[in-house]
Amino acid sequence: MAGGHGYSKVTERDVAWLRSRLGSEDVSTEEYDLVTNSLDAFPGEPHLPDVVVWPESGDEVAEVLRYANERKIPVYVRGAGTGLAGACVPVYGGIVMNTMKMNRMIEVRPVDFQVDVEPGIVYDHLNALLEPYGLFFPPDPGSSRSCTIGGMVANNASGLRAVKYGVTRDYVLSLKVALPDGRSIRLGSNVFKSSVGYDLVRLIVGSEGTLGVVTEVTLRLRRLPRARYTFAAYFDSIEAGVSAINAVRQEGLEPAAIEFLDRVHIDLISRWSGIVLPGHECMLIVEFHGYSRAGVMEESEAAISVVKEMGASRLEVPRNEEEVQRIWEARKALYPSVTRATPAPITGDVIVPLSKLLDVVRRSYELGEKYGVRVGVAGHLGDGNVHTNWLPEGRDTESWRRAMRANRELVEYAIGLGGAASAEHGIGLEKKEFMELQHGEALELMRRIKSVFDPNWILNPGIML
């Protein structure tokens, strides 16, 4: 329990104080709530918190943090729990602070291309609210139907269209953050560029809740594209499909998305999602966005020529919006299909320079064979982000242990190629063992920064650092 690590155990008196400040309906010690807040989508070991709270304002967040800091009770910040790295698992018990009730869109400023939101608003819901203004927040994670903006900020999430539009960090202009001592501070400003000292906004984005709790976010928005064009290309070899990605990029084209699925994932999606895809060794989903139909068509036709030259054996060009949506529904069915195929998949998230893409894809299959684990490769290969999915027979099996060793070896290989252990899923519990290999002596500097923000280390202890 937490007390063995210098933290205080939550007492009945603490629960009573929480209820007096938040209301009984926003504080729970019921088994159902403790269990459902004990882990995220990473299939690791669950850890039960002592109590779950649902603050409804930034002031409530700050008040709970002040109390927990004085009592030295650990606090774990959580949104929808869609993360794949164990970044909100309450390792040392304590309080889980679930932000899902802080889910308002506060204000849209269309002329400024900006929106203010609370952290618990869901990504797809936000974009639905922004659509009447002709605006959107672009990163588009695979879990867009349920992931929250706060979680995206915590992990610097990206997704299907990062190759053109970038990642969450590129869109966060300012933040309101509650610190462990109970102060609420405003970081950043509502302008698109500034040169006024240390960029603390970019420090908070990707810090996985270890420095402060985000209670309000100002996001930069983009204009919805007036035209788009989507196609799928199928290949009879992995090498041809991966090489086609780099060929499209080298041509100087700027797709909004280039997604890769290998045969393993094609088969799983066809089996479990109800969307049957043609059986080839791999496929690419390519999409272009633009201001005019003519410009988008010109780029798309150039890309189609490239993939044909690179050996595409089949092209699928949707004839209407329904068929476009079918392609993207198939892609977004990837992870649900994987979880139906195995109860405990290990989802890789390495990123490498584009010149090393084929190397890391080949290495994934070699390691699957070496360790005797079924493996599939997918991901946002247009920007070098490879999701190698290991499919062991189950949790706490010899197959699981072999898969973990294979994944560890792949991460080390990617770092050795000049890449990173995580592109978008974050570090959490899963990858913190790689932080020293990734950062070297800079890791100690990160610990010192953590101590400045959170001297008692009550925020997400055991996560990332």
C-alpha cells in the first residue's frame, strides 16, 4: 500500500472531507468505481485507488490537491481511461481524480481560430460542436469517440492525420493548471507565436499529469477542408507497401493521412468489425485535404501514380462519402478487433526516421518469429509512427512474457535508430524503463523539474519517472 512509500493512506476522515467539499455524489469508495478506475486500456496489473472523485470545476480540483498535498496522499488524474501505457493507474492507491464531469466547451472565437474547453470534453464531441463554425481540432486519435482533450494534452496525443496537421502540442496555446499546493496558474497566451521566456505550456503537454492538473485548455483550430480525396492501395508485399509511403513523401506531396495495415490486421478487421477488406499482404489508406477540389485531385492523382509505380496490385477509390467513411471505420476498428482477437494485446508505439521505416517493420516480424509470438504491424507510417501489435495468448502466460521481451527489444532497436520509445501513447507504466536509455543524463533534470512543481511527488507517482 502507499504508506510503505511515504504516502498516507486515505482514511474515513479524508473521505468525509472530500464529500463535504465536492458533494457525496462526486466521491465514491464503492467497489465498482474503484475497479473501473484501477487501470486504463493497457493490459497491465490493476491497482485499486482508495477513493474516486469527480471534480466539476477548477476550484474543486485545486482544493482537493491542496488537501492531498498537506496529507501526502497520492492523486492520479484520469479522463476516459483510453490510454495504452498505464499512465493513470493508481500504483500507490490514494485518490483517482476523474475529470469526466468537467466536459464543457466554454467559448469559441471563430475569428481567432480558438476554443476554450474543459479537460473532460470528448474529442469527437468537441469537433461536432465546432463543425457549424467550419472549424476543427485536427489530431484525430484512433480512440476519438471516447478520448478526452485533457488526456490528449497529458500524452501529447496525435493520430490518423498527424502527418499533415501535427500533434496536440502544436495546437495548445494556453492552459489553466492546478498545482499540488492549491494554486491555479495560467500558462501561455492566446496568440499563435510569442518569445517571452520559457515555454511552460509545452512542458506541461506530454507530462502525463506529473506536474499539475490541467483544468482549462485554449486550443488553436484549423479550417475544415473544403475538399478531400481518399483512396486505398493494396500490395502483395510488405516491402512494396512501406516503400510506397516514402515514395509519396519524396514526391513532395502532402497527404493528410497515410495509414498502413498489414495482413494480420486486415484479417482481424475483416473478421471482427463486419467490414470485409480485400486479402492482400498490406494496404495503405491515403487522404488529401485542400482548399479546392482541383488542387486535391491533382495531388491525389499524383499519389495514385506513385503507388502504382511502387507495385500496388489493387486500388479502391470511394465513389461517395459513405464509402469514404467505410474505409475510415475499418481503420478505427483496428484496436477493437485486436482486443477481440486476444484478451491482452501489447500495443507498440515506436517512431523512427522515415529512412528507417522498413528496418523497424522487418525487425517487428523477425522478433515475432524469434519469440514465437503472433505479431502485426500497423500505424501512421506517413510520419514514421509504427504500431507493432503483439498478440499473446493471454495475460500472465509464457506467451505474454515472450511478447513483452519482443516489445522491449523492438523499443531498444528503435531508439538505436535515432527514434523514440513512444510517439503518441506516452510512457506511463509500460515504457518508463526506457526513459534513461532515451534521455541519458537529462532524465535527472526531469526529476528536478518534477520536484519544483510537485515537491511531495503526490501527482501520478510511479508514472513515467
